[in-house]
Amino acid sequence: MDGAKKGCYGMRVLVTGGTGFTGKALVRRLLNDGHEVVSLDYREHYKTHELREWGAEVIIGSVTDPDVVRRCMKGVEVVHHLAAAFRELNVDRRHYWAVNVQGTRNVLEAALAEGARKVIYCSTCGVHGNVRNPPTDEDHNLAPADYYQQTKYEAEPLCAEFSARGLKTVVLRPAAIYGPGDPERFFLIFRRVAGGRFPMFGNGRTLYHPLYIDNLVDAFVLAQAPGVGEGRTYLIADEEYVSIEELVRRVGRAMGIEVKIPHFPLWPLVVAGHVCEKACRPFHIAPPIFPRRVDWYRQNRAFDIGRAKRELGYRPAVGLDEGLKRTYEWYRAEGLLA
């Protein structure tokens, strides 16, 4: 990390979406590194108070509001653009475009107008869809499937557009983020494993590529250095991808549990996901199961992180078993698991 920080002390840095899982971890790292941090978040809640207690400036508003974005950008050298519409199942699809595409344009416009040095845009590995010949790199298997993935991908060319206008940009595509501080993403896996039995739909050989939160934050810090990664796109993931059945077994190992994994046909779950989502939408109810959740059982996620290693100096420091152990310890400390 010393190389990542060189020449980058004491900057004013903007993080959009600073109260999200990744955003909070990044804000904390930046503050610990001695930077002045501004966080743009769309509403007040306990997490905004927590960021202020750490020493961050918090501005309430949306990336869809150009005036608010411009106000946040005053004196900023580096922008980490993380704010996104994600897992918002009961909103109009135009909301995803407004936040993920137009919101990104607003951030880039304000950064260029206010003289920011660099914008780091957080995209998603989901733009690669189901990886048919794993592992894939940044230039292949581009197949965003749902409207979240599509809108995140639509925003990537905006970075190239503004790069041509003189603004330095970097695009990061994180894999499946997990770790202490997030009670949702991997929690369902841990909770089911805690019962000693994990129903597996399909053959369990689908590939999954985790990304420990500290490793991702390392990548953001590396990308903000002058002259690093400019105009480029990077897949960010841990060293190791595994089958989903292997992931479940290693979660069990982290918890000290010998988990049983019975197998069931996948197709009824696929049908149920589509039916539940359509049935719940008119009532604005979050469905218990939906297509994106079912995709975990059937879509390969496996990535080549060689470019990030070569060009950013990225080295995932926390391996899968250590990351799972730390995550389990956090769940226990929070009272989420026994």
C-alpha cells in the first residue's frame, strides 16, 4: 500500500454512496490515510452519523441532482463514484437509468467543470453476464443481462468520453464483494450453513469469484494515484474462484461445521423466481426469490485479474479462508449468528 499512497497524502476526496458497504470501508480507509473526505448520500440515517463521527463531511442528496453534485465537487482532487441503484426491486426501471447512467454523467460533468484530477467509476463484474469460457478478462464475454448490469455498463463509455475531454478516469469492475460490515450479501450462505444443511439447486459446479472488502478498497486506493490506470478498465477480484459447492463447504470450515449439501433440480427454482418477482411487483413487496438470486446457482463468475496486477500493482492480500473467517467473526460479534 505504500506505493499506492505515494504522492497522494492530504487530498480532498469525494465518495458518492459513502454509506454503502463498499463506500463505508473506503471512507474509513481514506480518512485513516489522512485525506479529507466528502461523502454524498441520498438520505440521512445512522450510517451518515457514523461517517460524520469518523470525520467525514456528509452531503445529503442524489447524483441525479446536478446542483448537489457540483456542490460536493468543490476543491475535490479525486472522486470515487460508487453510488448506484442496486437491488431496488420495486422501482421503475427508468430509476436505474437515472441513477446509474445520468447520475454518472452528472458526476463526470461536475468533476471536469470543477477541475478534479481523476474519477474512479465503480462498475460491476456483472457486465460479463454468464462467463462461458472461464476465466474471462476485461475485453471478452460482455453480456449484461438485467437492467442493473445494463445501466452500469452503459455508464462505462461515459468515462471514455470524458477522458477524451481531459478528465482522467478509471473503471473498476468488482466481483462478489463480502466481508465484515455487510449483513446481506454472504449472510444467507452463512445462515444456511449454520443449520448444518445447505440445499443445492443444480450440480453445484457453477463458478463463483469472491472479493474481500479490504482487497477491493486496496484497488480503489491504488487507482487514485497519479498516472495509474488512466483510461483503463479493471476486473477486481480475489486470487481464487471456486465452485459454489466448494464455497459452501469452506464457509462451513470457517464456522467449524460439517455441512450436508443435498442436491435438487434447478428448473423449478428458475420458474419460481420469475413468478415471485412478477406477482410481488404490483404490491410493491420484495419477493422472497427472484431471477438474480437464482442466477447464483447457474451463472459462472470467474475472472482473470492479471491486468489489475500488472497495471495497478493490485495484490489481493486476504485469501478466501481468512476472509470467510473474519466475516463469520463479525457476524457473531454483531449477534447475527451464534
